[in-house]
Amino acid sequence: QQQVKQSPQSLIVQKGGISIINCAYENTAFDYFPWYQQFPGKGPALLIAIRPDVSEKKEGRFTISFNKSAKQFSLHIMDSQPGDSATYFCAASRGSGGSNYKLTFGKGTLLTVNP
Amino acid sequence: EPEVTQTPSHQVTQMGQEVILRCVPISNHLYFYWYRQILGQKVEFLVSFYNNEISEKSEIFDDQFSVERPDGSNFTLKIRSTKLEDSAMYFCASSTGGGGGSTDTQYFGPGTRLTVL
């Protein structure tokens, strides 16, 4: 019940295209859904995050779409650039109560944006 | 911009040896975490630490693992007797708060690659 399932495992898009990565979760107690970006040799870095009280959040070229009833959320990268080539992880945690909650990560998606 | 730092970047050890992985969290952060990532797999939670005690630990974090905040800046992960399957990238993370709100972002260090021979 703690799993976060992520797809696809890898994705190749052309420069300027739209990259879409999907995640699904099981635990209805999750209420914080961040996406992390990881470049080779670096630690994961927060890209964008959403809470389930909104269905969409946009920051620049990055948008999270959230479907609470389906327990699914996705990352859309508009106008994908070669510099976006990285591994993307979705994650989930329980965010309320003031206690420190672990992040449960998906398996990651290796995005390659061809010039 | 403040960042989490980790040392060493790569540690090679023999099976059965003890290793200590070191982390310097961001200075005003209060919550500390260790995660690991076996090559090609997802990032997995190991342990969280707040107010000088473990808040939560995963089933991976058995008696061979321990964490400590020996002073006001360092946060360490000790593996007492390493096994081959402990080979992984170990990430330290820290956050201001402990929940999932916008102020509670977990910032990750660059990781320590542990290789157990």
C-alpha cells in the first residue's frame, strides 16, 4: 500500500515536444506529491510539488496534473529542452501533523530530449 | 545557496568492515533523513531523525545501521558490518519542517557511493 508506481521507465522526445510522466499511488493517506529531478552524479532536487486540494499546478514549463479519485498524478514538461534530460522521480508522503514523513519514491523515468 | 554536503563521495570497503558516511545538513534545518539508491533502482527511505532521536525507520534500517548527530553540524550514518547488498548510493536530506508543506521540502545532498567488496 506504500507503493508509488511510475511510468514510463524511459522516454525520448524531440526538442520542443511535450514530455509526460505518470504516477499512481495506493495509500490514500498520502497528501503531498513532489517531483524530483536528478542529473547524473547529483542528488535528487525538488522540481515541483502538489497537494491534493488542487488538480493542477504550473511552474514555468512544468505542470503537475492530479486526479485524486483515480489516485494518479502526472508531470508534463512543455517545450522540452536538451537540458531537461535527466531522471525524474515522483514521490509521495503524508504531510500533515507536523511530524517528519518519509518520501516514497517511484522507480524513476530517464528522459532524453534530442536536439 | 545553502546546500547539503556529503563526504566521502565514494567509499570502497571490504565486507564486514564498518563505514561511517557523513553529511552536513543545511544549517537551519531541523529534520534529517537518510535514503539509499541501489544502482538502477528507486530511492528508498532509510531513517528520519529529529530532536536527537530517530523518528521513523524502514525495515532496511536494521541493527547494523545507526545514525548520530555528534555535533551541531554533522549527521552520520554508520553501518557496523557491511554486506555486499549494502552497495548503493546513500543520500542525506534535510528539511526545515517535517510535514509535506511548501516549507518542508527535503533537500538532498549529492550522495556517497558505497561499494562493498
